[in-house]
Amino acid sequence: MAFIKKTVKVSDLRNGDTVEVGSKLETVSRVHIKHNELFGYTYKGDPFLRGITKVVFKVPIAGGGFRYE
């Protein structure tokens, strides 16, 4: 199984997304994303102003294609 990494804004994260924080993979929960008047959206209290790394898994399926999760 392969994966694709992409830097996104915290406001683009959704419940169930997988992110890489400190070389560890974490699943995003809606309680992790909050809106702060000063910084905008935060993930676990950190605004990640340069973006956060979202991980998408590329899963091979029967018939030769791929499914992205």
C-alpha cells in the first residue's frame, strides 16, 4: 500500500482524515479541530500556520485500479 502526502490548511481537514504530526500518523476527530479568534482554525491547539501534512492511502483494487482513502 502506498500513500500520498499533501500539505493543507487546518481548515481543510475533515473528521476521519489522516495527518502526519511529528512523524506519527493520527486520525482527525472533530474535537481536535477548533476555531480560534486569533489564529483561525487549530488542530489540537496548534494553528500549523505553514500547513499540516495530510496523508491519503493509495489502495490497489481488483481489476488493476486504485482506491484513495
